[in-house]
Amino acid sequence: MKRLLPVAALSLLTLAGCANTAPYSGDVYRGNQAQTGQSVSYGTIVAIRPVQIQADSRAGGLLGTGGGAIIGGLLGSQVGGGSGRQLATVAGALGGSVAGSSIEDRANRVSALEMEIRRDDGSDVVVVQRADHQFQAGQRVRLIGSGGNMSVAPY
């Protein structure tokens, strides 16, 4: 049992970061965007600030919460004896589920940029996307797409 605990803990931490963060990049297109026309406009970055995107977990939070509960319960079962051990197991499982959920949430955050862009027509738009390019205020950019499906690319 004691050998299983480190393996379970390592597995939980490894799997907790399994969110699919690729769609938040300006360089990744979804399948339904391929072979479709995208509108393009041009503009200049007016303001930029670092933000984070909270990615959804592929397992819907089950890995962090469930794995944390299992590990917490295993740790709690090592404490005390009799009814005290049962209470420690329950408390460990509850605490582990909260801690595991929190770890999974933090692991599923993506560094991103919030960019305010003044289009050449004078209108302003704000786009948030993964910080996988170096952008700066004053830089000319291309805006690809429209509405809820827009990305920023260097010009």
C-alpha cells in the first residue's frame, strides 16, 4: 500500500495537466475552420496585458477531485486506529478532493495576452489568445476571422 501512494500521487499530478490548450493559440485552427474563408482586417495594437485562460479539463475535473480524494483517503488511513482511523480516512479524502481540484485548476491555466487593437477603420476590438508570439503596443497585426472566432497574427 505504501508503495502505491507515490505512484498514485505522481499519476495524479501528471494527468491533472491534460487540458487541451491548443485552441487558445493564434496558430491553431479547429477542424471546422479549415477550407473556409476567413475575413482579414488590419490594425495596430493599442494596449496589451498578460492574462490567463482557464482551460477546461478533458475529464471535467474528475482527475483532480477523484485522484485527490483517493490519495487523501490513503494518507488518512495511515493515521490512528479504529474509529479515529475511519475519521482520518474521510477527512483525508475530503481534503484531498479539494486540494486535487485546486491543483488541476492551476495546471489547466494558460498564459495569454489581452490585446486591444485599433483597426484601420478606427474601431477597437479586444482579442485574448495564448501568449505564443511576442506582441507589443504599436505593432501592426492582422485580425483573422470575426466575432467569437478571431485570432491575431503578426503582419
